[in-house]
Amino acid sequence: MERLQKFLRTYLIIAILYALLGVLDSILQLTKYVTPFYTGLLSFITFLFFLFNIIALVVLYKSNQERITLIFPVYHLALFLLFFLFVIVTAS
């Protein structure tokens, strides 16, 4: 049980750091100070966060935790998939 709570705490900390990275990205977009390296790094971090959400969803689903703990991983995965579909639709 303690191991699962540590995982959940780690997940929440990573989600907060990812949100702060999103705020930083917005500020950099407004100031028009975006480098190709930063764009590639942010894309890689986003992909890792997507994979981490899949892992978190599986771990939290298999545990006997309350279903409320599934909200954040499902929310993030749904948003990633919707944005991905939006990009595909608008690109074609």
C-alpha cells in the first residue's frame, strides 16, 4: 500500500512539473523565444509523459484503489488523443 501511495505521489509531482512546463512553453511562445532544440525536447518530454500516463493507468487500475485515482491519467490520455486527432484532421 505504501508503495502505491509513493507511485501516486510521484505521478502527481510529475503532472505538476509537466503543467509548469506548459506554462513556461506558453510564456516562451508569447515572447517568440522558441528554439528547435526546445521544441524537440518538449516533444520528447510530452511523449514520455504520454507513456507514463498509460503506465499509471494500468498500475492504478490493477490496484484496489478508489476509482477517483484514475481521473488524471484518463484525462491526460484523452486530451493527448484528442489533440493528436485534431492535428491529423487539420493537416489533411
